[in-house]
Amino acid sequence: MNLIALCGRFWTILTRRIDAPLFGIALAIAGVGIITLYSATDQSFARIDNQLVSLAFALVLMWGVANVPPETLARAAMPLYVVGVLLLVAVALTGTVVNGSRRWLSIGHALRFQPSELMKIALPLMLAWYFQRFEGRIGWKDFLFASVLIAVPVYLIKRQPDLGTSLLIAASGCYVLYLAGLSWKVIVGLVAVACAAAPLVWPQLHDYQRERILTFLDPSRDPLGAGYHSTQASIAIGSGGIVGKGWLNGTQTHLDFLPERHTDFIFAVFGEEFGLVGNLLLIALYTILVARGFYITGNASTLFARLMGGTVTLMFFTYAFINMAMVSGVLPVVGVPLPLVSYGGTALISLFIGLGILMSVHAHRKLVAG
């Protein structure tokens, strides 16, 4: 009896800060990712083992963050942001080059990680902490300073080059600005100015980035080159039909027509094997996760908690939408993984840390209310 009571107490401690609906939805999506990854990697147990180890580590970090009060997270914001920027500088100076991009730092001979993933959490934390300090008297100078805080990591990540991640991190910063009170009219105006400046930005893009945009505008211009990814992904999703070809039976996948099928284009693998029905179920899971995130944000106790909750939730929506739109040919190829599904330990860890932040916001809101 004492052992049962001890186990019950341990379970209570283990789960008291975990938001069950959010956790269940995230695990369901991650489970879809493991199943799809097994097919996408031609049943590679090594890749599955790596992803499961990353998932286990991510869950531990999520639990740890969920048990940290938001005000403690706020105190860690500035050190985390500074460390993130220094790591990005280290990448620029000594980073590991893979496929022509310098995005990783190596730890020994076996491990490497991508500091830009850390900035997905560090930047919103920093901005939310900054606006929390000036709550009730936020002015245009604060928004201007926050824009500088956004521009520094975005520039360093773009230089790697990693345009997709830099745009996503810029988006996370803009979400905080909007949630902190910046008028949407100002944001639309800034976007209009950015669009007007496109001719000035175009020469600064790398050749492959310009080619991706041109191919998006005219997919037939280079079907075997820059347009190959989009063409094969569209064929895979279309060939899945209503109910799909069945797990492990995707021809585009297993005949090696589909590139980057375990990372950026894993949604095409899923669509081919599980069809429209599977796609709608996956979209429904993401929709429920985002809805739960907004519910938590709406009940947050402080400005910092609201800013972080809202930004994390919007980023999950942004990642999922951009990846699905990219794979479906609605947007240019920008190299954005499908959240909780694509292969990649660093991205998985940063996303579960974001979920931990949402759980912290919700759990400690309950404590304040009680």
C-alpha cells in the first residue's frame, strides 16, 4: 500500500504542471511523425532511434520548463538572448558547413546543433521581458529598440544562408510587437515598404533563392532542376487520392523521386500514403493544438505570459501552414520543417520547449487564480 501511495505521489508530482489536452495533442502529432518517418527513411531504425532519443530529451525539457514560473523564465530572457546571438556569431566564424550552408556548431565528432533553433525561443522571451518592464507606458521608442533586437539574429541567420528560418524568427518577433500593442496598420505599412523595396533586396539573395522564387512563379521553367522538389511533392500528394496508397506503399517515396522526404517534404510522404483523409486529420490536430494555445493565452495572468503564449501559439500555426503550403506548391520552397513531424532533434526540442512555456503559463495562471 505504501508503494502504491508513493507511486501515486510521484505521478502527481510528475504531471501536476502538464496540460493534458496540449500534451496529448502534441504526442499524437509526434506519433504521426514517427510513423511517417519510418516510411520516409525506408524503414531506417537508426533514424527512428535518433528521433525517439530527441523526443525523450525534448519531453524532459518540456516538463522542466512547465514547472518553471513565467517570472523565472522572464529573468532568463536576456542571458538566453545574449548566448543565442554569441552562438550565431560563432556559427559565422567556425560553424560546420553542410550542403553549402554554415548553420551548425559541432560538439565533438558525433553531435551538432543549430543555434538558430535556440533563437526561436530566445527572441520572443527577450521581447516579452522587455515589454513587460514597460507595461502601461510602451512607446514608439520601445518598438524601435525591439526592432533592433529582432534585426540582429535575423541578419546573422540570413547570412548562413537560411532564409526560411530567418523569416520565421522575424515573424515571431513581429508577433510579439503586435501582441504588445503595435497597430496592425503600422505592420501592414512596414510590409508594404518591404514589398516596395523588393528590387533592392533581389540582388542580395543567393542564386538558389532567386531560382526558387522564379520557379514558384513558373513551375515549368526548370522541372528537373529548381522546380523538381515542388513538382515531385505535388505528384506525391495528388497520387494519394482520398484515402492514400497505404503506409509504406508510397511510390514517389520508395522509388526515390521525392527529395528531402524525411525533413522539409515529409508532408508529401504522409499525403501520398494517407491521402486527403489523413491530411485533414493532421490539419485537425494542428488546429486543436493552436486553439488550445490561444485558450491558454487568453487566460494568462501577466503581459509577459500573454506575449509568450500568443507568440508560441502563432509560431506553431505559422510553421505548419508554411510547410504545408510550400509542399503543396502554394508558397515557394523556403526550407521550413513540419512541426513535431519532420526529422530533426534541435527543431523538435525547441518546439517542445515552446509547449513547456505554454504549460507554465497555464499552470501558474491556475495557481494565481486559486
